[in-house]
Amino acid sequence: MRLVATLLALVLPSPVLADCPLDLGRGTGWVVFSDHYMLAFRSDPLRIEAGEPFALVLNVCTKNGKPAELVAVDAQMPEHRHGMNYRPSIVGADNGRYRAEGLVFHMPGRWELTFDVRAGEETERLTHDIILK
């Protein structure tokens, strides 16, 4: 009986994954972890083109599976020392789900996405690099 309970615990989804899904559908996207937060995101449309606007669909949570707040999204090209020509807007939904709209990577190269997230008073910056060809 104990073996069955252990196997069920391994097979059934954990509350953390149920409260903070890291799969945003369509089998694509990225996950960024820090000491305190988990952030899953994918682009919409799925293929990012130079000079074309796109959005990011995001789930933002604390490591214990509670929703967190997405404060800001930005991107810059470190090698060129400049950012995007547009400021994205953030549309919030329930339970840590967000959509950042109005992003444009105006040229190919390495872009560093930054995400400022918080839960309570603690704000942290998470980053992820994307190479646009």
C-alpha cells in the first residue's frame, strides 16, 4: 500500500505545477528560474521577425507556486548598447498570467530580455537571451 501511495505521488501533478503551469501550450517557450521565482514565457506569434511587433505570454510565480507580479518587461542589445525603440505594455490576468504587448526587435543579433517580478516587497530581475537571425 505504501508503494502505491508513493507511485501516485510521483505520477499526479504537484500543487506547484497546478498553480503555476510552466507549459504555455503549443509545446514551445522558455522557463527562467531564480532563487525566488519561476517565469515561463512564449512569443506570440511563435516566430519573432526583425522589425515586426510581437507579444509575450507569461506565467510568473514564486518558487512555492504562488502567483507573482510582473512589474516590467524590457529588452536590450548588450553588444550594441541600446534597447528597443518601443516600450511594451503589460496586461495582467488572474493567477500570475500576463501578456506583454508591443515588443519589437528592430535588428538581428543577441537580445537580452529582462523581467522585473515581485511578490510582496521583494523585486527581482530575471533575464533571458534570445538570438534573432
